[in-house]
Amino acid sequence: MGIHYDYKSTKSAKLMEKQAKREKKLADKKAKRLAKEGNNKNDDKDKSLDTSKPITLDFLTNPNKE
């Protein structure tokens, strides 16, 4: 005859595993969201104009601007 576990003895262990799994999932989502937001913020900084250069009509109307 083997060792028999009842529901009460394993309940706390199962709840702890479930909680850890939930926290890991939330942490992964948060890290993914922060990484995605970080990429968008960097793109916005690259698109800003250089304040030391004057804005000319040629700069505004040039279709091949960088």
C-alpha cells in the first residue's frame, strides 16, 4: 500500500504554485510592455529636429528628407 495524500495536505502547495505562476506571467507581461514602450520612446527622440539648424523652406518641402 502506497502513501495516500488527501486534498487538504496538498492544497497549500498547489495554491503556492498557482500564485507563483500568476506572478511570473504578470512579470513577463510587464517586462514585455516596458520593452515595447522603451522602443517607442527612442523612436520619438530620433525624429526630433536639431535646434541648432534653421528651418528653411527647402527643408520643409523636400520629399526626400531623412
